[in-house]
Amino acid sequence: MKANCWVAPNQVAVENVPDPQILNPRDAIVRITSAAICGSDLHLLHGFIPAMKKGDILGHEFMGEVVELGPGARDGLRVGDRVVIPFPIACGNCISCERGLYSLCENSNPNAAVAEAVMGHAPAGIFGYSHLLGGYAGGQAQYARVPFADVGALKIEDDIPDEKVLFLSDILPTGYMAAEMCDIQRGDIVAIWGAGPVGQFATCSAFLLGAERVIVIDRYPYRLRMAREKAGAETINYEETDVMDALRDMTAGRGPDACIDAVGMEAHHPSAALQAYDRGKQALKSETDRPHALREAILSCANGGVVSAIGAYAGFIDKFPMGSFMNRSLTLRSGQCHVQRYMRPLLDRIRKGEIDPSYIITHTLGLDQTPHGYDIFTNKREECVKVVLKP
Amino acid sequence: MGRKSRGHKNTALHIRSMKDPFGIEREAQDRSQAMARFLGWCSLGLGVTTLAARPRVARMCGVDDSPTAQTVLQAAGIRELGHAAALLIPRRRVGWGAWTRVAGDVMDLTACGRAMQTRRGTRRMRLTYTMAALAGITMIDLYTAMRATRGRRMKDGTRVQASVTVNRRVDEVYRFWHDFQNLPRFMHHLESVQVIGDRRSRWTAKAPAGRTVDWEAEIVDDRPNEMIMWRSVDGAKVPNSGCVRFVPAAGGRGTEVRIELGYSVPGGAMTANMAKIFGENPGQQVCDDLRRFKQVIETGEVVRSDGSPHGTAIRQQAKQRPAQPLAMHR
Ligand SMILES: NC(=O)c1ccc[n+]([C@@H]2O[C@H](COP(=O)([O-])OP(=O)(O)OC[C@H]3O[C@@H](n4cnc5c(N)ncnc54)[C@H](O)[C@@H]3O)[C@@H](O)[C@H]2O)c1
Ligand SMILES: [Zn+2]
Ligand SMILES: [Zn+2]
């Protein structure tokens, strides 16, 4: 089959690789009908996630049709079923899974010992997301093997198009969880750093969960326009305005009640000098992640407020404003999304027409054009917000 | 580095190697490891100095008159950096790293000996001092390497302990373990365990080159839902014993499983056998076993990925395949 593989930092290529096969009783093989490129794939592309190998198949947002089932996955699924696959691989049997913390499944990462050496304890395995998180082949391919398919695949019964349900695999639940972690109360103002796909869905979700106002921060006018026009956000372009001043002004001095970092470890900094400081430290590996948006989110947040860090981090950050955080009674929440927890309720909302997540799709490409998709998505060319691949 | 930080810190399964009654001198091993690390820093300093100030180093050693000496010194400088890496890179056993230094010393001594043959006067004198210093360093390196290697071998046997929490009731866990035929499902060095009597079982372990080794074991203590203790009966090539305890974890968190394995090997002659069957590092192995135990009892299968197609094993985690399907016929 064809698959999009990681070759070296800043290089991916569509290659011919062997077809996947059933390795375990609870596996399913899925023929992929739609897949997407995620902001997390960009961290892999740029080489900021450790333990990548040449030839790793990327992609953790995909859906398709079940073409083969192991003997242990036959209860809930049938060959021919249409399924959306959540990006964290979870067994459904361990205590973390039972508590709904699927991205912390205690069994799905066969390389847990390495992850423990880096992180203290190991999170779940994730499709196409480095050997630290399991060494699983991803879904930017024609076929994928799905472990624990009996709990990990969401069946789509009706003929609702792929475009409306594909993002249940990651970014819609992720944006939703980002907003849910804010513990939104009546009258709350939520500020969101990053107007990428995750920031866009965090915006919709914050409104769904009762936010009074949502303020989105980015530097790409077309992305900010989408947040304004499609989701009703107010926006700040951080290259034109000082973010903290603007937020103080827009909230009459209080600051946003909750702040979401939907940027992650490759934050850009408007001041060339500070951008160079973090980039330099990152290059020397004395700081693995560039946390500018997180720092700003903490400093901007209202006293007693919540900072929801949904953007991805891999290692260590520098100059964490602990004094501000501690003295002002802030709360920090985070996590890889526990996608399985949100899939069904969000599918219901999609069916009822409360959300139509397809509005963020700006490009639909064939699998062969995946490297081009990475290029326009990472360089924000052609007003790219989200690329969907049709293998 | 303190004692606590060594051992199998790289796992949350909480595993610990213990000193056995015959005594691997852990303290001594720790001291020799500290020495090896010190030598690593020396190598780093020496390597950098040699590379940065070659002419001065050449003058000090009394070989500043020859152009080849510059090349030899450059090579020696680069080699020192290699020693430093071998000795200092964390988590790597320093035993072999120390041996690379010994080899380097021999090379240096040979080079000096050659240089001596053609030199007279002050140069010859300086070379003599260099030789004497080198001989001293060689002694220290040799000593360190021997200590580090000796500490590493498990001559007299060893005991390892590990624990894990599984999301199953204590009676289920006890029953699963009590059926020794289940053990090979997660203890990958075992080929099979056959129950041959009330308390007796026959264990078959895989050995290299497709061979097997087997022995009989008997249960010596059995307390339902609490613990099982077993040991090999007389005549086993590698006498071994094991004990597993089960305790309910508070607040419905499943069952805590603690395992302790012992291998009492009387003399050095058996070491090779033991390594063949139980692996170079039984501590690591028991840790992998417990992870797979958790996977099997909770999910019914040993978890596999494309990078680790044979399932959890620390050794395999270091040598990952690319995350793409294996080529095999369907
Ligand atoms: N926690 C999870 O489960 C989860 C799931 C999916 C994605 N993510 C992470 O979420 C993050 C966003 O993903 P995405 O797909 O939206 O990616 P994206 O790259 O499209 O979006 C990131 C946006 O942040 C903006 N940005 C950069 N620096 C900024 C700054 N200093 N201030 C404000 N905005 C800034 C960029 O201009 C860009 O528009 C990534 O880190 C991704 O890895 C996390
Ligand atoms: Zn993603
Ligand atoms: Zn689980």
C-alpha cells in the first residue's frame, strides 16, 4: 500500500510499504477513506518529538471501512462497518481507561519503559506519533491496523459524510476538552492562543459550554477571520497589538477567566530577540519546547482563573512564570485528549446539527500530494487551515 | 551519583536488585563506577586539550620535531573523546568503557616506545616522563576496568524484586498465577510450564540456538489470594526460586502484585548457563514480564506495535523497527 512516511526532519514522502495485518485478537484492519494532517504532525515534521525513525508512517486522524477483524474484535464490529478511529490507543480494561482517561491507557504503549525514562510515567500509545508513544504505524495511508478495535472504533451508522465526522478522531474532541477544562461559568470570558484547527474548535466549544465571550489570538488574518465569522469570536492579531494590553482592555482590567494554549511547543514570538532566544535554546536542546504562548496565557489569566494547555509539549520549558502562577491562585489543566470519552456525545451534536466541523477544511488532496499538504499547512500558504487526504 | 539512582530506575514498575547472601559487592561496584566516571571526565579534558593545543602538547611530550606526531596526537585526542563518551553517557554500563581506555593506553605506550627509539637528549627525557605517567594511568585504568567488569557479572546469583498494580480482583489474579501454565504467556524466556502433580511442575526455558533447558519445581508455600512460593527441586541446572504476593489496592484500585525471584548459583561455572536462560539482566526481564502480565490479565493479549512487533521488551525498545507493517504473507 501507499503511505506517508517520515524521512528526516522537515521531510516526508509517500512510499510503498507492506499492507498491515492482524497481529492480535482484538485488532481490526481499516481501509482508510479520509485522513487529515494535524498540528501535532508538524511537531513531528520539524523534528521536535524525540524517537522518530526513518520510515515511520504518520497520521493519527483517520476513518474508513473495516476490512478484516481479529477473533476478539468481532462482538462489536463487522467487516464493512464505517468507523472513525480515535488517536489514542486504549485497551478499555485498565483503571485509567475505566476512569475515562483513555490517553493514559496503561497497556497500549509497548515502549512504556522508554517513555517512563523521559516522562516519569508513560502515557498511552498513539498512532503515528513516535516510538516513545508506542511505535505504531499511522493513518496517512491506504490501510491501518487498529489495536483494541472493539473499544477504539466509533461506528458511524448513517450516511453522514466523512467530512462531518472525520474530526471526531482528534481535533473536535480536543477543542472540546480544552474548553471543558476551563470549567466555564456564566459570564466567563475565554481567551484562546492559536487559531489553528484546535483553536477554532475550542472556540465553538467554549460557546457551547456557556462562555460569554471568546477572544482568539493569532497572527494570520485569514485564520482570525474564520474564528470571527464561523464561531463568533473577537480576535487579536499579536503582530499588530500587544496581547496583554489588549486583553486587559477588553476585560476592563480583570483578564480572561480562562486561557487556552492551543499553540504548543513551537510558539512564535513577535519580538525577534525573544524568538531567537527560545529557538536557540531549543536548537541546543537546553529547552526542548518554546513556550511563549503558555507564558503569556499564564500572565494574562484573571486571578483565580484556569489555564488549559491543550497545545502539545514534548519535554522541558524555560522561564515558567511560577511566581505569577502561584501568587494568583491559578489552575493549570492539560492532557492529550481522551478522545473516546467525547466521541459519542459529539457525534450526537453533529447529528442534531449543533456543530458542523467541516467548515475548517480548506484543502482536499490525494494521498500522493501529502508532502504538498504538509508544506502549505506548516507555512500557512494558500490560506490553509486544514488538509484532508483521500487515500 | 548516589546508590539510589542506579539499578532499574528506568521503570515505574518499581523494581530493585538486591544484594544476595553470597555478596555481589554492590558498594565496591558503585565505587568503581564512580572512578570510571571520573576517568571519563579526565578523558574529556585531555581530548579537548590535545585537539585544541596540539603543538604545545607535542612539545611537552617531547615529540614536537615530527609532523607525524601531530597526526598521531590528533587521533589520540579524538580517541580520548570516544573514551569520555563511553564512560560518561548516562545509563550505559561503564565496564566496557573503562576497557576502551585500557586499549587506548596500550596504543599510547606503543607510540611513545617507537618515538623513544629515535630521540636523544631533553626530548628523550620528556618522553621518559610521558611514558612513566602513561604507565601509571594504565594501571589505574586496568584496575577500574577490572573492578567495573567484575561487579557487573552475576557470579554468585542474584535476587530481583518487582511490582505492578493490575485492575483485577485479588482472587482472579491469584487463580491466574496459580495456574503455572499461564506463565509462558507473559514470561517470554519460558517455553512451557506443565503441571505434573499436586505441587509439582515441569518448566521448560528457551536457550540459544533453538535448544531448551528444563527443570522441575515445587510449590513450597501456597496461601490462597495471598501468596505463592515455589522453588526448583534438586538437580536443576540453575537452582531458582520465586515468590509472588497479592494485596488488594486500597479504594478499588485492583491488586498489587509483588514478585521476587532468586537464582542461587553456587559457582562461577554456572554463570553462562544462567545468563543464557534468564538473560544478562534478570531485573530487566522480570520487569518486562510484569508489564506483559498486566497486559495479558487486563486485556487478554500482549500488546504489539509495528516498532515492537514482539511486544514489550526493554531490549527491543532500544532497537525499534520503523513504524510500518512487517512484510509477511497474509
Ligand atoms: N492535546 C491534544 O490532545 C492535542 C490534539 C491535537 C493537537 N494538539 C496540539 O494543539 C496545537 C495546535 O494544533 P493545530 O492543529 O491547531 O496546529 P496549527 O499549527 O494549525 O495552529 C497553531 C496556531 O498557533 C499560532 N501561533 C503560533 N505562535 C503563537 C503565539 N505566540 N500566539 C498566538 N498564536 C500563535 C499559529 O500561527 C497557528 O495558527 C499543536 O501543538 C498540536 O500538537 C493537541
Ligand atoms: Zn492531532
Ligand atoms: Zn487501558
